[in-house]
Amino acid sequence: MPETPYAKMQALVVDDFESFRITLTKMLQEFGIGAVDSVSSGNEALKYCNSKTYDIILCDQNLGKGKTGQQVLEVLRHKPNPSSDSLFLLVSAESNKSIIMAAYDYEPDAYLTKPITGQTLGQRLDRLFKQRITLAPIYKALKEKQLETVVELCEAELSSTRRYASACQKILGRVLLDLGEYEKAESVYRDILDVRQLDWAMLGMAQVKKMQGDSLSAQQWLEEIIQFNPLCLKAYDLLSDLLSERGDYQGQQKVLQQAVEVSPLSILRQQSLGDVGFKNNDLLVAANSYRKAVKLGENSIHDDIKFHESFAHTAIQLSKLDKNLAIPFLRDSLKVVAEIPLRFGKNNNSKIAASLLESQLYAATGEDKRAADCLLSAKKTMDAEETVELELRIELVRALRELGKTDEGEKIIADLLEEFADDEEQLQKIDCLLDEPCSAKNKAVVAQINKNGIAFYEAADFSRAVHCFASALQDFPQHIGLRLNLVQALMEQAKQEPDKEQLLINMQQTMDYIRKIIPDKHAQYRRFRQLNDALRGLVSTKCN
């Protein structure tokens, strides 16, 4: 048998079923691949990929226990390894749209649905390899970050055969953006769009406009892409970033909610939706998204303790608004928190973090004894440590407050303020515990928030004023002035919308929270009493 152009290539087959591994291996050998390795799990695949360079990887999506095929691809694309730019074909018996969309986020070179025939595989591989071989100098320059060389090679290829014009144009536009050559990038994308409306070229135009500072035009391009192709997830991502930079968090939440409807198995979007939902004080959306992100995080490179903790904090906050609604989230949070040491290492820091969160969660469910036991366990471990991270000391204050041990919490805050008096960065972290920020940055942030909220209030745009103050309280939950401003804005909104009972509930809950934390000698205590009297009057009027 004559040697094929692929005889020196190496392939890796990943599937948990031995019979399918044997079948695929045979197909690849018949196609002419010189060397084929096969493994049964995602972790084995990554070990092989870290030890040698493969030209092609065929990986099943469902690999049983452990990493999925998508999660193998995540690691290969995000961590340095010899096979980071190998051709990656994701194989699956699934035709489920959610799984396919989640896989495409990481851009496999092809998605093959079982059953696979030798002819189908051979045709697909032939096309992929021919393009890879023809454009090899371009890919090599890309890998070596020789961007000017990439531009020259792409332009040369486009002026000759143009057989792989689309791939070259895609690379050229992206590299020109990276080089800051925005006008040239725009010219590339416009030439493509003059011939055919392609979502990736439209996305390129949006990126050009964003980089040029024309966010309105960028937004128009992105909205057009989503209308043209609702499955173009990168358009949602870029639009979300654009709205976040503009401070339009409500708009950002709406876009992310649309995106997770299209691709619900995307961990990064669920994490982002949790964050923006929490910022918008939409705790139900935040709790649901964080819960999904934690579940999707198992075996994922994107798993992060931050989102486990955020899920617990959101469930606790939700319990203060609606105990019944919060019950399933509190229950699930306790399970999630108990797994923190298993997922992130059985070290003292993870044990302390888990115990402090468990203490707060048990307090929220009314299980005071278990809450106290968890707090005691955390404190014993902390006392045995030479140094304790600031984040854990902040979490300890939160736990003490949940259990009504405010004096002990205030003592710790005083110690922190003295210890970090000259450390602006650490003071910014401590601000979340204070009724007034002490860091220069956050003082300016709160001043601007108040200015914006008061401007909305004076313009009788009470809904936006409420949103402004409520969003700020996610970062500065103890800020009494912001909470009083929120109550005042809610009162005026309630006058405009008298049928909205939830507004009255929000006011009562906010005032109850202030009552717990405001000292009698606080500068805003008199205003608190006045607003409390006004709220009683409003409640009395509604009852009558």
C-alpha cells in the first residue's frame, strides 16, 4: 500500500466504549494515519496530550464519569500543551441542541454525529487536512505570534488561489484587530459583506466599531447579527460586554438571559448572569444561574470557588426577602458548600470558608445550634493559623452578624481598619462591612451613585432611582445612607404604582434591615425615624 500524505501524522481517539475506539482507530488507519493512540477517559486524554503533539483528536462528548469531550477541549484551548492547536473533532450520539451549542462555544474543528461511516470521516478529514496543510505557514506564524508575518501570508494566499479565502479572511481580520489596524480590518470585513452576509464578518465589524470607540454602531451591528442569526453566541457575549462597560446592567442581564436560553450549558454565561443578576438585585435569577454554574463547573477548567460562595450568599440574601422561595436554594447551597473542600482542596482555608458559609446558611434556615457549631469550628481552625486571609476574616464578620454577635463582629472590623489603615486595596474589600466606605475609591463610587440616584429621583424617574440605589447595595450592603435613599425612592414609586404590593414589602424589609444595624447616635438616625413614620402612614393608608 503506497504511503499517504498523512502517514507521518498522529491521532488520538477518546471514547469510553472499547468497541467504538477500535472502530475509529481502524477507520483512521485505513485513511492513512500513521500512528493512532486510544484512551477511555478525558483525564487520560489530557495526559497523552501533555506528553506529545497530535495532529488530530477524535473525542466523544459523553465519556462517562469525569470530564466530557467539551471539557477536554476547554483545557486544550485554554492551557498551554503540545496539542493546543490540534484538529479536534467532537463526536456524539447526541443531537440535543443544548449540547451542540455548548460544544461550539469552544470551536471544535468539526462536530460528528454517530453513527459514523469510514467514507463520511474520510471526506471530512480530507477537507480539514488539505486546508491545514495549505495554510500551515499561517498557523505556524500565528502560534509564534508573528502577526505581521500572518498578515503578509494571508494577503499572499488571497491574491493567489483563494481556495481557502474565507479562512484566510477570518484570520486576517482578527489579526488586524489585534494589531490595532482598525481601518484595514474594517476594509476586510466590508469586502466580505459586500458579497455575502456572514455573521463572523458582521461580528468583526462590531469589534472594529467598539475598538474605535463607536459603541452605538457596535451595538447596532450586534443586534443585527442576533436578529440575522440568533445562534451566534459571540454576538451576545460582545453585546453583554458593551452594555456592562456602559453601566447598563439591566440591558446586560436581558442579553445574557437570551444567550442562556440559546445555550443553557455554558458555564461562563451562567456565571456572568449570576453576577449581573445579583448586581441588579434580581436574586431569583442570580440564585438559579449560580446553581447552574456550580453544577456545570464539575470537572470544568472554569470551576471557581467564588461562584460556590456567591450561590450561598445569594440564597442567604433571598431568604431575607422571601423565606419560602429561598428554601430550595438554601438546601442546595448547603450541599454545594459541603463540597468546597472536595472540589478545591482539603486545606484549612477551604474548610474555614465552608464552615463560615454553613454557619450563615443554617442561621438563615433557623437552625441556630448547627449555625453556632459551624461558627465555633471555623473559629477554632482560624485560631490555630498563624495568618488568616482577609477574605476569611470578612466572612467571619458576616457569620457573626447572622448569629446576632454584632459586638464581636465590630471588634474584628476595628482591628481590620487599624491593620490595613494604609492599604487602599484591602480597605476597598473591607468597605462591604461598613456603613460608610473608608477607601478613597469607594467613597468616590458611592458619591457618584448617590449623585446619579438623586438626579433620577429629582426627575421623578423613581424606578431608575430605585435600581441605582438597589444595585449599589450589592457592593455596599451596610451603607445606611444608600438604604434610606432606596426607601425614599420606593415610597415615591409606590405613589406612582399604588397596586404594586411588592414595593411596600421591599420598603418594610429594607427598614427592618436598617433597624438592626443603625446605632441610636448615627448621623442618619433622625432621618430613619422620619422615614419609618412615613412608612407606617403609607401602610395604614393602604389598609384603610
